[in-house]
Amino acid sequence: MTPDPRSEPCLTPAESRVSVGDRVVLRFRDADGSLTDALGDLVGLDESTAVVRTRRGDVRVPRAAVVAAKRVPPPPSRRGRPHRAISATDLQELMVGGMPPLESQWLGRWLLRAADGYTGRGNSALPLGDPGLDVEAALDQVEQWYADREQPALMQVFGPVGFEVADDPLGAAVLARGWQTMPRTLVMTAATDDVALALAQLPDDPTARVAEAVDARWISGATPREQQHETTLTAMLGQVRDGRYVTLGAAEVPDAVGRLAVSPGWAGVFAVHVQEGLRRQGLARRVLAALVREAQRADAGSLYLQVTADNGPAVALYRSLGFTVHHDYVYAHPAPAEQRPKPVE
């Protein structure tokens, strides 16, 4: 089994934490003592050497020479502000860190993810490039990988806003196999400062509490589904490198909760939930205000979130705060056995 690069050894000079698969900048001392930077993807790391794939080729850096290491955001792939300029592929890969699977394996540049069947993001194949073999053979391997874990195969297919699955090469391939698609999800992004400005009139909530790790209080205010899968969810969130968990309210069960997953330049907004009976009182906005303040403290200039397209109230709220749709995705899965086409005699 090919390991997830993020499970390999970490480089931790100067209180930094970077690992294979990250886009990084390493500052190191040359033989003459001068300082040099290497910017690119960290593609190799062992006890003695770090290898950074830069635009000019691979740079091998002795670990003893590294004086600072820092993860950096993906480079922009189109014009515009950072939250719009990032490509859908780079943003999809970045978002993996906000909801990490419990097990993963690379098939070329397809990331296969499993997490005891909880959430599509934790239990789907994410196509980030060439799988290294033809699509039909790759899909066969995807089906087998999930069958080995007694799970149905699930493929995330993403594209521009409003894209037709049948017009996407991978989408066409899964549809040709008789796979079915699930409701569309919107990936929305915004500039952190713009959202902060939209929420600036809200006073600080004295009951707001921010924790850096998921705890029993946060779980008690989460959705029933999250509580039902508490063990799996807690294990997944334990892998988030930099998380912030917000609760509102003085009662034993919070009135509302939300969480933030921070990565270089970005913060993901997740799990905003208001208790039934307390909705339409502005609590979701208060949770978002607390999360945005945390994003600003973490120097995360851009925000992302994922919301189902049919969740009208949530989409309207996010639009009112400055979020726009960056791209869409759907999940595709094999049809139930009884609905699959009968083989031709």
C-alpha cells in the first residue's frame, strides 16, 4: 500500500511543521554560510536530507542546514484575488486537510480516502490528476479498494460552476459505467477581511469560547449525525493540523457551534450548527464572526466552505457575507446491483 505522504516524517526546525506533499519554503545555510531559500513541493525527506522540487529542478538540502521551514499556499493559476485565483484542483487538495480521512492511498494523482464510511469527503476518491493508468482500469481499482474495506465506491467529480457531469471526461466515464450522481455541492470562497467587514456590526459574544482541539462540549452542540459518529469524527479532527472550535452560549449544551481548519493562507469553515429552537436569531452569524476573527489571527487571508446547493438558507447567508461560488462537485457511485444493466448475452 502506498502511504499518504502526510503520514511520513515531519521536518520541524524553528517550531515549524512541514511534511512530504506540502508546498514549502525552506531557508538553509549554504556551504559558505549564506542563507538561501528553496520554494516548491517537499518531495523527499529522510533523516539527513530534504528534497524540494522547485521550478528549476530538485534541490537537496541537508537537514542540519535548515534554519526555518514554512508551509505556503498553492500558487495562483488564474488572475484575481487569492480566493478566486487558486485553481479548483489546488483548492480541492488543500481542503483535504480540513476533513482528513483515517486511511488514504494514492493511485497516481487520485487520492483514495476512507474513514469508516462517515462523510463523502472522508470516503471518496479525489481525482487530482493522472491516475497513472487508463480511466477504466483506474475505476476498477477504485471499486476494488473500497470493496476491500466493505464500502461502496465513491468518486468526487468537480468542475466549473454549473458544469455538466456528462461533459467532464471522468464524469462521462462513470456515467457510462452506470454510476449514479448525488446532489451538487458548492465550494464557496471569500476574502477573510471582506467577511469580517460584513460582520463588523456584531458585538463580541461574551459566551463565545474557542478551543484548539475538539472536546465533549463542542460535540454536545454538534448535529445529531456528528454525535452519532463521534468516535470517527473525533479521530478525523485529531488529524487537523490547526483547528479552532467555537461554542456559543452559557448552557451545558452550546447554543451554536462551528469549527475552523487553518492552512497556509487559508481557513476552512466547517460544521456551523445552531440548536433547533434557537434558529433565526443571528447565532450562525455570531459563530461565523468568531471563526473569522480566528482566521485573521492565524493570518489566513482567504476562506473556503462547502455547502450543498439545495441548502438555500445557508447559501443565502454565505452570499450575504461576501462568499461566491468557486466551483462545484458531485459524488458518483455505482448503482445498486438490482439497478445495474443486465449483461448482454
